[in-house]
Amino acid sequence: MRTLAIGLLCAAMIAVPAAAADQSHNANVTVVFDHKLPNVPGKSMRGVLVEYGPGGYNPSHMHPRSAFIYATVIEGAIKSQVNGGEVKVYKTGENWMEVPGDHHQVSANASETEPAKLLAVFVVDTDETKLVYPDN
């Protein structure tokens, strides 16, 4: 599974432009693929590479109400907290999911000295143009 995700990620990165993360710190967010699902009208699958430098993070946020997300750590370790639950550290190869309406309160590199990366795969309404809504 890990090899497939990394191979798909590398192939997709060639053709898709970067998208900056709003209000992030030492983080880069890139849409690496975006495909309409032919068997699910109105839905698309989007892959988002999140790269955190040492100590990097994204602020507390939500995603579109239609978004189902499956995230896999592909390098380093990521701290994550969803819906006020326990802050968990996920290491390379580990994953979690978020369902529509979840509140992602912590999304950060678990290390102050090493980089970390995750691939988040969204199933989302095709007409949705924004994937992250920072808390205001």
C-alpha cells in the first residue's frame, strides 16, 4: 500500500500545480491529482500532498461538508487531533480518516528537527473549489 501511494504521488506531481496553504507555518500544500469519479456522478477524488518542515503546522480547520478524507503519512511523523479527541502521532505508513463535518484541530509535524509529509485523499463534490476552511 505504501509503495502504491508513493508511486501514485510521484507520477501525479509532474502534472499538477501547487496550491498554497492559507495561514500555514512552515508547510506546503500541493494538489497532486484531481479526477472525476466516473461511477459516482458529481464526486471527485483529489490527492493533496502536505509537506511540513521542522515544527511546521496548519491551523485548526474544517473541510467541505461533502469531504471524506483518508490521510497516510509518507515521511516522518504527524500529530493530528480531530473533533476534540486525543492528539495522536502517526508515523510513516500509518493513516487516519476524517468524515464529513469533522473538525481537524491539530495538523502538525511531530518533529522540531526533521521534515514530514502526508498524502490526503479526498472524495468531495466535484464543484467544491476550496478544500480547507481555517477557523476564524
